[in-house]
Amino acid sequence: MLCTANETDITVVGEVTLPLRLDGRCIRTPAFVSPEVEELMLGLNWLCKHRCMWDFAGNKIYVE
């Protein structure tokens, strides 16, 4: 089980490694699989590891 920011439990049924493609680059990204989640969610550890910066006003995320 995983826990969300609002303390809701999410059931995990497996793990995969996804080829996340960003601007022509392929970043192999480990991910959990859940029947309760339909889209990719990037966690804080991943965002920090890839030195991400969010531009909320510009509706963009920058990934190093």
C-alpha cells in the first residue's frame, strides 16, 4: 500500500520500469502499478533526483 498526501491508501499490484520520453531523451523510470491510478504520478524523490523546476504560471515543468 501507498499513502497519498491526503492520507488515502492506494493499492499496489506491481512494479514496472517505464521508458519516460522527454524532449528526445529516454529516462528509465521505476513505477508502481495500481488499478486506482490511471496516469503517471511523479514522486518527490524522482522530482528531486532530476532537479525539476515547476513553472506554475507558465504551465511547464523543467527536467534536467
